[in-house]
Amino acid sequence: MKASKDTIFYLIESTIKSYRRFAQMGLQQIRPDMTIDQGLVLSNLIKNPNATQKELSELIFKDMASISRMLDALEKKQFITREINPNERRRFLVKVTKTGLEVNQAMIPKVVENRKQALTGVTTADIKTLTKILTKISNNVSK
């Protein structure tokens, strides 16, 4: 079934895609070899240093295979290291390297700038209303 441009869901999806394109272009100015999703994985690893791949998957709404590919790319760029977990050999211990921390720090001002630009003209009341509506929709389909 093709999405109708008349539905709120089309607008939500279109908005997300537009913002991701915009944010990716901004990120390219800081780090041409970094994707938005790789940046999300890196920042979430910093915030959640003991996160498993499954937890990362849930945090950034990506499947396990995508997380694995992103971790491979981050490791290749030397932003993270992976070691076998001595307590559970089927899992890796993922650590952010000094380079990874530096890249993340360099991205933060651009992320803040991108969000500020995207929210230009949007009031706190608008955000509260939108949050309330999106939460209702999410709750309706999560039951």
C-alpha cells in the first residue's frame, strides 16, 4: 500500500528523512567519513559504556546486523576497540578510543546547531503538543 501524502504518517516520515539529509550534510563538514547512524552509535557508547549490541540496537532503532556493520566501520576508523568479554565469550566489550572521544566532541556543536536550525520558529508549546501527540500515537500501536 502506497503512503498517502494526506496522512500524518507520511509527514512524520518525510520530516525525519529531510532532517537526516540535512544533519548528514552538516556532519560531512566535520567528518566526511562519518554517517549519522555511526555518530549515534558512538555517542550512545559514550553515554552507555557497558551497552550491549542489543541495547544499542534498541537505543537507535536499528537491527542487530546494522549495529554490527556500524561497529565494524567505527573499529576500522579506530574510534572504538572490541575485545572478547572474559565473563561471556559470545559478547564483545566495546570501548571508545581517544580518537572516538575527540570525534564525538567535534560533532557536538554541529548537532546542537542542526537542532537549533531545525527548530527555528518552533515554540516550547509546539514541542509539548507534538510530544503529547506522538506519545499517544506510539502508545496506541504499542499495546
